[in-house]
Amino acid sequence: VEVPMGTTLREIIFEIGGGIKNGKKFKGVQTGGPSGGIISEKELDTPIDYGALVRMGSMMGSGG
């Protein structure tokens, strides 16, 4: 899914993607493909852009 820069991962996962199914708990999300990092729940409200992902130890990836 394509979203504007500044969209939070919480918006992408819970509003656009419909949330976590079957009552399961969010554990983390990986961005940037196999070279990216895992982003924790405490970082879900960070507006996403290249710099924000790098500061969280991840990256946008080639599709960004």
C-alpha cells in the first residue's frame, strides 16, 4: 500500500490494514525488507519518513 510520508505505522496497520486479527497482540513490524529492522509498539505513532525509520534502526527499502 502506498501512503503519504508522515503517515504513522499505527494508521497503516490499524486503520488502513484493519488491525491485528483473531485477538492476537502486536509484537513488531519490519520495514525495508530483509535488511530492515523491527519496529516496536512504542514507536507506532512516529510519523514515517526516511530519517524517522533510520533513527528507529530500520529503513524505507527500495520500494519507498
